[in-house]
Amino acid sequence: MQVLKAMKRVAAVGTGVAMLGATLTGAMALDLSEYPGPFVTGGTYDTSNVLVVGANAAASDTLGMVDIATGLQYESKTCVAGGGTVTVSGGITEDIPLGWAIGSNQSTTLEVELEDDDIDTMFDGEVTFQSANYDSRDILVLGTLGSKFSRLATSLTSSEDDYQTDIVLETDVDAIRYYYVFDEVIAPNATTASEPLEVKFLGKTLKITGIDTTVDNKFTAQVGTEYFMDVGDAVEVDGKTVTLENVGEGGSIIVDVDGVKETIGGTTPETVNGIEIKVDETFYETTKAQRSATLIIGKDAVETYKDGDAYVGEDSDDPDWVWNIGNLNSKLQTTTSKTTEFTGPYLGIENDFVWNDDSDNPAGVGECIDLPNNYLRICLDSLTVKDTDYKTYTFERDGDGDLSEADGGTTTSAAVLYIHTNQQEGIMLDTSEFDINGTTTDPKSDKVWLWKCLNETGGDDDVLGYYYETSDGKTTMAGCSNLVDVAAGVNFADVNYENTKGDGLRMYVYGDDTNFNITLMPYESTDMPNYDDNITMAWTASAFAVSSLGASASSEEAGELTWTGSGDPEIGGSISPQTLGSKDEDHRTRYGIIIRDPKGHGSSDEVVLEIPNDQVQGNIVVKGSAAVTAGGDQTCSVAEITTVTKLDSEIAGSEALYNLILVGGPCANDAVEAVSGLGITCDGWSLKEGEGIVKLAANGEKVAMLVAGTNAMDTRRAAKVVANYADYTLTGTEALVKGTTLTDITVE
């Protein structure tokens, strides 16, 4: 353990924490299950928080502190009540109808091309290349019109039964494309190793050192991370520790990668124990301790890519993202297009995965498609209608329908079609559609029956009657329709549930007195071309006395329940009608209606629907990785907080003034022993290699949390657990973290 206390601090280019400030709204009990409390409570950051590492800590401790600080920034947000809409800080959002592409020419979708005026974190500026400045920018392209798309899909719009009621973000190959383009004439192939073309690609520096002059879509670039290191410094790269052992007078260096030593000379990259290292510059002094070097280090430090190759860090055999490169030998500006590849030089990537069925595990509600480096996120953030804003509508054969109150006591047991709902007055009958009106207004009820028409002289077998229960519990006739009208289709009623009312969702009856259909049809929304999202149930009858759903009673048949729909006109036309009667999964329509277990209910001669209080749409959010968003009943925005970071030596003697997050164990961070509530000392450290701890304790009137491990990697793992706390089960005041890498973490 003493060796940890003596480890040198690592200097890595670009490492740091810069965050912004808030006030405390309350304290919490000491329980890890309440994290991020008490450091963030109700979205409010406690300004007495201080993140502390040892003055001589390993680089892993600093990286761990950065991970935790980033998580606290995300949790520090303010939310206000609202409707089913989403507000995004620094990004863009749109409510997209189900079945539609998320980016198209339609007014209710996102634009196909998005850039910095849509998403703040995207780039629009100048690139300096060989002493000249060139206007350039990056863009995100969502689909190629008429060809490839990302779209909101349901089980019915996608003909994928296994989606059931889920709404998912399906994606064609090459549907998501990111580009870096040049708005002025430039000659990229003039680049050299000494005068590289250096651009911010996906938020990170891409230093292009060479372009194949015989191939328009091939280049060589530095893709590792640049580190300035003194002799003795160490950095952690891809789970391995790289130490600069020495720098020679002639420019050679000696490195150690997890115990494997190698001498590297010149500027050609070399691989040492699976890590590629390129010497960029060396600084030699007579005194060894004053020697240093700038190194490019990564799984790959320098690589040559061509169009279609796996992007940096992707699995070369099965990449999610591949390069899309073109015209690098041209001396032109880039001209973009929504339908074809660009003219002029461009650098880009595109998705190489396809999500079009349940086995692909497409992104669902609350999930995102992340571009490399988490530079941009495309999220199905939420839905415009909550799960609780649904009512049940049941259509069933009732062989003992009592209509006696409607005919003076005669009809006590009729074979009726019974429609009922748990929404008070959830059905409105449309008497303007009837030939015979029993009422002068359009009655509203939660119980409706269809049977032959009753009038003063008894039942008319050739006329369909509509009956409802009044507010005082009596059954009465609303009106009747003749066979000619029924054959053409009668809009006899509408769903009457909040915003799903009037023409929002009509009920039609059509057919004859022996076979008639009931169809539910959204009819008002402009977001459904041709009003084409129809649920049709086929009933068999004799003189409108219902005998069964489908041809046979008490059995399920495919054709007794069907759905007909269409999708976004941009992505092509109608969807083949689907027969649902023999399916045992729940399904969801484009309006958002849930059809419950058609097979199970069909065997009981009934259809059960869950109907939303408005058309359901998906809140699609495109944002940079730092933007925060929320949907459903609240809108959130990032709070301005200031995260304070200090060395242990800077708070010595004043530890009790702060809520402390101590990263690194007692042998590397002197503040740990200074917090008596933790009860942990360097000499008393008992954990083994491969183990770490997350522990909460009182710190006077404040709180301290220790995040530490036996060695640098163990501390990094513990910090990952805190930063990604939602992925682990944390309870009590102490958790033991185990593992050997950053991906096999377990918590006890």
C-alpha cells in the first residue's frame, strides 16, 4: 500500500473539470440508495460539495473524479410541470407521429439536415490549414429522402408482433449520417505530416497527416490521444498503464506498458503490449527527471482509413459506424444534398447497423442512438400521452341484453353487440346519422347496445337500432338506420374521451343484417394521411341479433379482427392490412390505441381496446451529450453550478467544512484519514487487489463519501460505479466494488 502514496501525478492533455453553481435545499439520510443525494437534492446542487484527490494521486483518481463530477452536473437540473411536450437546452425536439420517419419534408418531423443552429454543440466556424482559414461546419443528416430512414415504429406499422405495445426507433443502414464539410474551396490533399489538416470531428481533434493522391476516399490520421509526459509519468489507456521510462538524446524513448518495456525511435508508431504509441516530440535534458515527450497513444495511434472502413474504435468485423469519405483529392467547396452523396471534399460517418425487428433491440422510450464519442444523441425521449391516460373500450356479444326499458318491458334477453367503457360518458352517439331519432340531442353514455330497431309496433328486422344508458341508469333508444345506409357505412358514434372526441375517433357500422362490421377510424388528425389507421371487427348476426365475433362463436379466427394503416408519405405509402384475430400479443396502432390479446378475447367473442385521450406521438430529441431533457409531465433544464475540486493538501484541517467526495484511498489521499467518520487508515487498509469501496459517513455536520480502491484501476472502477449509479444496486452506507477491468464490475 505504501507504493500508492508515492505514485507520481499524471499529466494528460485536456484533463480537467469545469462546472457551474447552486444552493442546498435539504439534507438526506446516509444511504447510498439515495445517491446523488445529499450532494444533489431535488435537482439542486449543494454548494458546500468539494471533490478531493491526493496531491500525489494517480491519473486514474483524477479521471474518476471527472466521471463523478460529470454525473453530478447531469443530475443538477430544474424541472417544472407541463404537458406531454419536451424542452431541450441546446438541442432540438419534435413530436413525431407513430409510423413516420423522424426526419423528412413533412411539417411534423425534424428537418433532414441539422446543424449548429439546431444543436448548440455542433461546429460552425473556421479551420486553419497551412496558414489559411477556411469556413467549415459539421452537419447531421437524418435519412435520405425516398430511400433510408429512422422512424417511429409500432407492432402494426412494422408488422413485428414482438414489439407488442412498445414504440421503438427503427433505423435503416446509412439512415444516420454525420459529416464535416468545407464551405470554401480547399485542397485537402496538400496535407503532410508536418502540416496536417486538423479538424474537430465528432468533437475530437482529427489530425490528417496524409491523403492517398490516387484514391479520393482514403487518408491517414492520428487517432490516439496526445499526452505530454515527464519521465516517470503514467497514463491509463484502454485499461493498461503506459509509463514513460526515459527519453534519449537522439529522440528515442523507453516505455513500459503493463510491465512490457520497449524502445521506440523515430516517428513510426509501434505497438507495445497491445497499445500503439507514436513519438510526436521529445525534450532531452542532461538530468533524467527533466526529460519529457509528447506521445500519441491509443489502441491505434495512427491509422489509414478508406470509405466503408470501421470508424475509430469500432469492431472491424461488425462495426456500428463506418467512414463515409469522398472527393479528398478535389479542390472545391463541399456541396451538400438531401438525396445523394455530396460533391466536393467531405469527411463523414454513417450507421452500419439495421434495426427493423425486435431481435435487433431497437431504442425504445427513454433510449437513444449515440454517435461515436457521445457527440450527438438521437433519443426517443418520451411519448406525448402518459400510460395512465388511457381508457378501456370493450366490444362484446351479450346474449342476454336487457332492452326492456326501451320498449316498455318486452325485450329482456336479446343477442346484442354491447359496447362499454370505464370513461364516464365516453361514447357520443351521432343522431344526425340516423333515419329514426329517439332523441333530439347527441346523447353521451358509457354503455351502448346495437340490435334491431324497436319502435311503437315492435322490432324491425331490417333496421339497425342504437341504444344507450342514460345518466339515471335507464336504457333508451337513440335512433335507427336502414339497411341501405348501413351498407354504405354509418358513423353512429364517436369516442368521447378528452382530446379524443368528435371526429378524433369515429365508430362506423357497415354491412347488412347478417354480417356487419364495426370500424374505429381516426378522422380529424392531419398527421394521418387518408385517415388510414382503422380497426375493423367482423360480427355475424341474424336480423342484427349477434351470434358471434367472426364466423364461429367462442373461437378465435384471423379475419374477425383486422387493422389497415399507412405510414409517412415520405417513406412510402400504405401498409398491407393485417389480420389480428389469431394473434396472442397486444398490439398498438398509429393513433396509439392498444389492442389487447386479440386471440384470447376473440375466443370470448369480444374485442378490448385501450384508447388514449389524444393521438400518441413520440418526442424525438436530438442533442449534444451535455444537453438535458425530459418529457411526459415535466420540462427540465440544466442548472448553472460550480463544482469545486481540490487537492487533499488544500483542505487540510478544514475537512469538516465541506460535503466531501474523496477519490483515492488513505495511502493516496490524506483527507481520508482526516474524516474520522470513515474509520479508514492507510495502515489498516484490508481490501485486496481487484477490490474497491464506496462508503458514506458523517463528516461533522456534513457528509463524506469515499470512492477508493487498492490500486489505481480499482479506484477507477469504484468511480465508474458512482458515476453510473443507476446501473448498480447501492444500499446502506458501504458497497464493495470488484472487477479486473472497467467492464466486468460487480457491486456487493
